[in-house]
Amino acid sequence: MSQDILKRIFSGCLPMRFARRADIGHLHSLRDAGYLSVTFAPFVPGRARSATVTDITPLGRAAIRYFGF
């Protein structure tokens, strides 16, 4: 769930790198919602995708306060 990954990012240390396919899908959603600044590695056939979260946006911080974590 996107809420869970947002909580992990908030509790962790930035920049934070992700390689799991499910995490990357959630990161796309959170970036598209304007909650995170995320850099996605270019697609290379045969290699796993990765993403690096570099910042939580002001909107993301407001969502974190709203969800209470």
C-alpha cells in the first residue's frame, strides 16, 4: 500500500533507494500525487528497475500529518 511505503520513507533516511517491483509501482503513484521527489533509473532490458527517493514534498508532509505518522 502506498501509505505504508510513505511511512517507511518518512521514518528512514533520504536518499532512499528501492528495487522491488511493487515498491516502484507505489513510488510512481506517490510521485504522481505530488508527495515525493523520485528519480527512476532508465529501463534496461534484463536488469531490475530501481528508484531513488530524494525528498518528501510539502504536499507529502501534509499527507503524513493527515495520516498521523
